[in-house]
Amino acid sequence: MSDTEGKVTSKDTEEVIMEATFRAISKHGYADLRMRDIGEEMEMTRQVIHYHFDGKYDLLSSFLEYIIDQYEGSVDVDEDADPQAELAVRIDQCLFGPEFGEFDHWDRMKVFHELYSHAQNDEQHREIFNSHYEGMRDSIVEVVEKGMEEGVFHTVDAERMGQLITDVIHAARGRKISLGHDNAPEDARRAIDEFILDSLYVDDELQQRQT
Amino acid sequence: MSDTEGKVTSKDTEEVIMEATFRAISKHGYADLRMRDIGEEMEMTRQVIHYHFDGKYDLLSSFLEYIIDQYEGSVDVDEDADPQAELAVRIDQCLFGPEFGEFDHWDRMKVFHELYSHAQNDEQHREIFNSHYEGMRDSIVEVVEKGMEEGVFHTVDAERMGQLITDVIHAARGRKISLGHDNAPEDARRAIDEFILDSLYVDDELQQRQT
């Protein structure tokens, strides 16, 4: 992080603070986090944090948006993909995540799920999580609707299907993190295929009839 | 709680402490909870807590087992119910919960989900949650297997089906609590019916063919 000693923009500084926050939460957890712990993860003086953020709560709200933005920005789907392929890519990205630089998907998800449980007492965080949840669900709903229009998916309640898949993804991530079920995402992927998407794919029936 | 001033057994005392812990967590949350907060919710002297429990962590572990025991003990299924009816009762109980005395299902679930996210850093709590998770999943797996034996359910991977339904229940409860989606359990129930159980029921196909 030697670039932090040179001339840096405000945006660079915020990113340094965000990554320091990440390291500090990974080490100390959310509940016991102190501003001092974040300062210790940075080469810059701790005063910089107070210049950019109005206290711990403001910093943590920005941090939550930061990890969600990175997560959402990373979903990369080919515009020309057929609905079945696009749905598979989206589900995989949500379940297994893309690879990031210093911290991987599961480091981020640990923090995500810890903050998620606190959202019950926090209107502002709840709003951020809700908008993330809606974004994830809607991206699945859109593909389901596209497939229905193209006649490759059966007619279903697309909203309900999107919500169900989003719930399964969310539960599997939580189970891996909280219960240590390392195979939960793979197991969930198979269950989604066998028991949920089977009601969706017109092709599967054709294949079954042909065999 | 006037009986706490009379002669009480050790079991009674522990229940009083557990219910006081419940009230204290509901008010203050888990992260900021102090032994003093629990003491303030009891008519007995706070020393009683220290006599029965070896510190805050020991108390909270017992508390987690206490709410899970109550929850599991409350699932009440008629032995003679057919598999389809039994499955419905079990799913409903897990999603909507039974009614308890002073605190209802959702008060308990709030605490449950807050402690769940902390289990990532806590081996002992993780074990308690794992055994609860397995109990819930296995109870669904057993009904699915029973239905397969009786020929009223299609042959499926019962373990995977049980895990999928458990995940959906868990996610819907978390969504109601953390995101404030009050209809999440009802929505999940409908999605389970429409998209998961439809792969299971032999009857449904008959009905569809008949209409």
C-alpha cells in the first residue's frame, strides 16, 4: 500500500479505509469493532477516517454499500446468452461468487451475513440490504420472464420463482458461513436444478420424452 | 413472577433467568448485552445468575439450547397423519411457529437469527445450531421417505429435498426478521408448494390429468 504515501485522491483514500475496515472486521468481528482497529490496518493516520466519515456507524454503512457494489458490479453475463444459460450464470455467481483481489467472495459474505442479522435493529442498513435483495431477485425474475417470452420456459409466477431461488442462495451462503457446511452452495445448486428449475425448463421434458 | 419470592427449585430459577435473558436480549440486542441488563429483568438478586452460570458465555449457550428445546418440543404431529398432511404440518410449524406464552415465535426467532450469524466465530454455538439444523432437516427427510415407501411421493433424493425445504424456511424467517418482509413465510410457503412439492406429489399429476 505504498501509494497511500504519495498523492492520492479522496476516492483512493476511501478505498484504503474500506479495505482496512474489511481486514479489521475479518479479525475482530463486527460487534467488537473499534475505530482504532481499523486505524491499525492502515498505513495512513487514523485521523483520515474521521475526516471522511462521521463516526463508526457512518463508516460501516458506507462499507456495507462498498461490498455490495463490488458484488453487484461483478455479475458479468453475456448479453446474447440464451435464458437457460443466463439463469445458470446468475445463480452460480450469486452462490459461488467471483474472485476478487485481496479478499475473496467468502470473506465478503462473512461480513455481509454478520451485518445482515443486525439489520433487524437498523433501518438504514435494512434499506441497503433490501435494495441488494431486490436487485438479486429482480435479475433472476427478468431472466425467467425472458425465457417465458421466448417459449423456452414454462409459464410460472416469475416473481415467486425469483424469490424462491434468491432465498435458497441466501440460506446456503449463511449455512456455509454460520454452520461450516462447506458444500452448502454446491448442494443448493443441485437442489435448485433438480427440484426448482425442473418446473421451468420446457427442454427437460422433451429430453425426458426422447430418452 | 411472585413465585420467585417463595421457595423455588433450581429448575425454576434457571427458567426465570432464561426468560429474563430473553427480555434483556429483546431490548438490548445480543452484541451489547451485559449481565447487569439480565439482572434488571429479574426480581431475584443478580447473584443468582452467577451461582447458576459460569459467566455470560455459559449463560448464552444455555439460553440458545433453551429456545431451541422449546421450539423443537413444540412440533406436534399426529402419528397417523398421511405423509402429505404430515409434511404440511411440519413445514408450517417451522415457518410460522407455535404460540408460546410470554414471547411468541418471532421474538424467539429474532434471537435465534442474531446468534446464528455469530456462530461463524463460535464452535460451541455452531454445534448447537448444527444439531438443530439436522433435527429440522431430518424430520422432513423422514416424512419424504415415508411418502416414497407408501407410493404417494415420487422417488427423489430425500436428503436433498429435506435440505432444500429447510433452507427455504430458514431464509424466509431471516428475511422477515432482517429485511422486515412480513409476508416472507407465507410467500415461501406458496413457493414451496408450487415449485418444490410439485415434484413430489404423485396425486398432483393425477389431479392435473383429470382436469
